[in-house]
Amino acid sequence: MLEKIVEQYGVEEVVAKTKISKKNLEKLMKGDFSGMTRPQAYGFLKILQREFGESEFDDLKSQLDAWFLQAESERNQEIFIASETPKEIKAKRWIVIALGLVVVLTAFYLAQKEFVGPPEQAQQAMEKSDVLETLPVKSIEKESSQVETEAPKKEGSVPPPLDAGDSLESSAARMQNVVEENTSQPYVPLENAVITPHVKLWLGVIDLKTKKRSAKVTDSPYEIDSKGKRVIVTGHGRFEISDAFGNLFKFNDAKKHYFLIDDGMVKEIDFSEFKRLTGGKGW
């Protein structure tokens, strides 16, 4: 068990050996994997198994399997709670119209019953019932048209509607693609991470604690130091980032890229975040 390993070696030694932060180590011991992605959590498990033996962490692996199985089940349940399809909207529209007609006919019947008598009063009742009949229908048509025009405005957050001919598997796959397209790139654990240029590449490194800056131009692999907190800036060129876990990120555009290295993790950031971290300064 992880608790016994930490008790035997001490927190600091386990952190030094695995490069897993103390915060994440404590979450692993508590069985609290919230905020961790699947690659990140299983990456931590792989490091612990390599350093201290696979058999020591069977219980942790079981907890991870159960956690992410439940998370996937809940996500699939949310996916199938899709927005109303056009067919459902049309059906509701007709239900509203039908209810409106029932109200109109009821009002007409009551008006006739109340004003049975002289022809003049009957005529007045007919005229009033016409008014009652006209107003609700217009409001119903307006309401139903609003439903019909406003429904398609939901973009990005609404999964595509289920087609009658789709199987559950194909529908879930299409919706899963939507979820994944709207998900930002997560942090990933770093171990022996390397930037490999495909052409000569300018690299700038800023230590956010000491504010020290260094730069170089290289076409050779550059190993990223995972200790401390720093930002790395790349020049215009094609390159890729890989690590010991098999993660591979390719960059084939001629743009600058900014990366934050913190707590044993790497994350791509935008220029505004880069300026915030460096006190408003560019390179």
C-alpha cells in the first residue's frame, strides 16, 4: 500500500524518487483522484510501480480502475441526456396548440351558455368568443415559432441529436467526439521529457523564481528539466515534445509556442498567460 511506502521511506524521499508532487502524493493516498486526468493518474501509478514494485500498488490500481469507470459511466449518462430533437420540439408545439384550442373551445362554450337569450345578446357572445379565439391562437403561434427559431442557437455545448437509425454505440461515439473536441489539453506528467526540433529551433527559458533567462539555437534534442517553475518559449519551427510515458505532441506550424513547467507537469499557455507569469514582459 502507498501509505506503508510513505511511512517506510518518508514523504520527501518518495517525492524525490518519483518526481510526484507532495500534493498529488497525498491525493493518491486518500484515494481522491479529482482533478487528475486518466493519463496523469495512471502515469503516477506506473512511476510508483517502477520504483517500489508492482505488487505493492494493486489496491491503488483497483481504486483508479473503479474511479475512472464511474467517471466514464457518469459522463456517458450526461451525454445521453441530450437536448430536445427537432421532432420533440415539433411534438411539443402541437401539444401546446392542441391545449390552446381546448381552452378556446371551452371559453366559447361557456360564453354561449352564459348568453343564451335574445338574439342581440347571442350575437354579442359570438363576437366576444371570436376575440377569445383569436388572441390565444396568435400567442400560441408566436410561442411555438420562438421555440423553433431559438432551439438551433445552442452551439458547442449541445451534442448532436440522436438519429433513429443510429445504434447506441455509434450515437455515443459521435457524442463522445463532441465532448473530446471541447476539452482543453490537460497537464501531463513529465519524465525525461525532450523537445526534438525538426529544423534549427530557437529556445528561450525563464526561471520564474530567479528570473534568470537563457536562450539557444539548436537542432539537437533538448531535455526539459522538470524541477522548479519555469516557462519555455520556442521560435518559428517544427518540433515535437515526447516523454518516457509515450506522450507525443507535434507542432508543425510556424508560430511561437509557450510552455509552463510546474510541479513536474508541462502545459502549453497563450501569450497573455506568458506575460502574466513574467510580469508583463515579453522575451
